[in-house]
Amino acid sequence: MNLNEKGLLIVLSGPSGTGKGTVVNEILARSDQYSLSVSDTTRPPRPNEIDGIDYNFVSPDKFKELIENGELLEYTQYDGNYYGTPLKNIVNHLDDGINVILEIEVEGALNVKRLFPEAVLIFLIPPDCDTLESRLRMRGTNSEESIEMRLERAKEELNFYDRYDYVVINDDGLVDEAALAVISIAESEKHKTSFNKHIPEEFFTD
Amino acid sequence: MNLNEKGLLIVLSGPSGTGKGTVVNEILARSDQYSLSVSDTTRPPRPNEIDGIDYNFVSPDKFKELIENGELLEYTQYDGNYYGTPLKNIVNHLDDGINVILEIEVEGALNVKRLFPEAVLIFLIPPDCDTLESRLRMRGTNSEESIEMRLERAKEELNFYDRYDYVVINDDGLVDEAALAVISIAESEKHKTSFNKHIPEEFFTD
């Protein structure tokens, strides 16, 4: 008798500037049991962002086509651009026991939870609001107006905090701790009785 | 801004013969963040059991007194004996950030969950029914009748499986894995948003 060996759908979101990408890279570096689902977006690439790695950068017309063909698990609009989660690969990875990480905004996260109630929603957050602001400034690609907008948006996103299952604080210089916390949460979720409904029956037949 | 530093109330139960005590000892050996709540019982000590360590062995009259004085969080009767959870120390430990482990039978566990909905219920189980039976026989202190009764009882306890939050399999020779799973579950539970309701407000004021 063993625990359910399927992968988990892990949704990681949190305010823009929290460092979600850095935490995800740390998780991927530490374990081959995780895969990042690359989102489709109509947003232009930032410096250093690579097509197919950070996002699948697509035109608005192509995005519309993806929606119409039912190729997106969910999609949302944010800051004038579209972001979507491609269905392809997710189910296959889960069946192969690979945990799939979705790095998506709050609205998309709640949509995923509606479609996949077993999805694990993790809210990643900087240690305080000042840290968030300074991270947004350091990024150097945001206008003053965009920074203000993102801080305002962070406030709104925190209204949905209790819709998330877990919170992980991404403190400066402690990205390894944040990554280990996510890994620990996944390890723990694999022990949920709701994820292992086969146990009582198999206990007597194995 | 930090995570809630209070301790967790961890309820560990599972069929008699699962090896709950061995797993608890392994947890206590690995971390000083855990404390075992010693139960009161009217059952006579088994060989090697020490009063105040394995149980507080008390007379039926004394047990009745504990009930009347409200000194028990919960109590239950099993196999002709009484078992109870003393309230003393639990709340203090939790306030000090120490995780308190209760090693109690299913009925008591569900009573605790009613009284403390935040309690984390973990069902510990051998890898299969044959393993359970051979462990009960190896113990050498159980009559054939008592073994039959305990196996029957295990079947009944598994009816309450889905009332537990987590399941941990205690496989032969892998007690360290079972202990690490419990520790991982506790680590993860400390990240629950429901355990950290202070975060959204503190994010803007810290």
C-alpha cells in the first residue's frame, strides 16, 4: 500500500515584485519532481526574458485563437495584457507524478481552484509593503505610474488572501527558505487523506 | 512580518499495533519543537512502560476525580479501561511555540477536533493488515482474543479515516520516514493562511 503517486497542481501567486520567478527557479534547481507551466501572454518580453521559458509570448490574435480552440485552462487580463494557462502538458505531468507549478495572478488562481479543487494555492508575499516597493523600483523597468498601480493592485490581491491555502514569506536573501517551504507544503499535501482515498480499502486487500 | 509562532496541536492516532509510540519517540529525538502530552489511563502498565512517560497510570477513583475537576480535555473508554488527555501544559506549550503531540484513539481524536478545530489530525497506519497483525503478535502481551478484538477495532477505526487531515504510513524499518512526514506536515501547517490571519494587516503596517 502506497500513497497516491500523482503530481500536485501548485498555484503560486502574489503581488508583482514578490519574486515568484526566483522562488520557482530555486524549486526547479532543487528537485526534478517539479515542472513549471509556462504561461501564454500578449505582454511584451522584459529584458532577459526568454520566449518559451519565462512566457510563451504571443500576439493578441494568436491569444484569441488559443481561447477559441479551448487550449487554455484559464486566462485573465492584467495591466492591459492577456495571460493564460495552456492545458497542454499539465495533465500528462500530473499523471507522471510530476508536480506542476502555475505562476499566475490572483484572479487566474481562483479560476484554477474552481476548475481543480485539489489545486494547492500558495500566496507568496514579501516581508512587508516597503520591501515590495523597493523591489519594484530595483527592477528598473517600471514607470512611477506602473509602480503605484502595482502597489494598489497588491492591496486588492490581499483581499483574496484567505481564499489561498498557504502563505510563504519571500524575505530578502532567503529565497532558499521560501523554496523549501513550498517543497514542504507539497510533501505534506501528498499525505492528505483527501488525496489518498484508496488507503482504507487497500489496507485490507494488499 | 513573521508567520504565527504558536505551536500546533497534533493528534496522532491509528490502530493499536501501528507503532505510534515509536514514531513519536523518533520525532522527539529529532526536534526540540515537540512535546508529547502524556495521557492518563486506568489500564495497567505493560512491561517496560514507565509511569509519567508512557502514561500517567491512575486508579479508577483518581480518574473519576480528574473528570469531575474538569482536568481532562477529553476522555474515552477502550478495551475496558479509561484514557484521558490532561489539559495541564497543553495550552502553555502551544503559547511557547511548542507543538504538542496527542497520541490518542480515534474517538478521542474526533473529540479533540470538535474542541480545537485547528488541531491537525494524522492517521498513522501500517502498510497493510497482515503487518498490523504480525506486529500485534510480536508484542507478546496480547491474548489471541485481544488480537482479534484489535484487528476488528482497526477496521472500525478506518471508517473514520476521512475525518483525519493526513495519513502517514509506518512501514517496517522506515520509522524515520514516518517521523519526517509528520514533521513536514507540521512545517506545512504553520504556513496555512487560516493559521496566519494576521498577515494581510501586518503587511501594510510593519
